[in-house]
Amino acid sequence: MTVSDILSSIPMSELLPQREPFVMVSRLVQFDPVVSTTQLDITSDNIFVEEGTLIAAGVIENIAQTCAARIGYINRQSSEGVRLGFIGAIRNLNILRLPKVGETLSTTITVVEEVFGMTLVNAVVKVADEVIAQTEMKIALSDIVAQG
């Protein structure tokens, strides 16, 4: 079994504070303290899908939840609970196209800085090898543990 297979097998409910139908990550496929990647299978029942397309808010939420999955995995390794986080800022958002039902997003975040409960990341969202969105996002992590 590969590391990606092991990561992919972790239920999102163990990594994310969000619950269905608001989960915008299907699986964690890469983790290290600096670079992490998730995938999202876009389905027609996704709450951010309109007329067969994932709207911009869904892409943004996918990026934020990729950050949450990273922190959730760190917390899981240290047996801490999943904590709530909040989008603090979005800068230089560039959505080149919106993804369609049936496509799979691959979202990679690279941590630029972590200080005082704030994490600044660069994010790249792809469908296959095509970059469809990029942004910088700041996430504020709270001390509140999510309720399962």
C-alpha cells in the first residue's frame, strides 16, 4: 500500500470539522508539513454545483478545506481533536475556469508561513494537468474543537 493509498483511506470526518453536505474534499492524497494535496470528485449533488458546474465559492471552499485537512491530519497524528478554522484573507484569486460535474479537482497547498494560529498558503487547483485556479489564503485556527 502506498502512502497516498493510506492517506486516501482516512475518512474526511476524522480530518475536517465540516459535515455533509458541506464537505468539499473527497480524500487527502499527499501530506508533509509544507505541501499537502487533496482531491475532490465533483458530483451533481454537491451543494456548490449549479447547472453542471462547481461555482467559484465551491472552489474557494475546497481550498480552505484542503488547509483544514492538513491541520486535521497533524492533529490526528498527535491525537488532538479537529479544530475549527476560518478564512482570514484571500489574495490574488485567479479562477481560470470553473470545473464540471465528473471532473476531479486536485488542490495543492504550500505553507508560506505559520505564526500565532495563522497559516498563509499558496494554493493551486488543477483538473488533470490543467491549472484552473490559484490564490493565496490565510487561515486562522481557533482553539474550538469541532463536535462530531
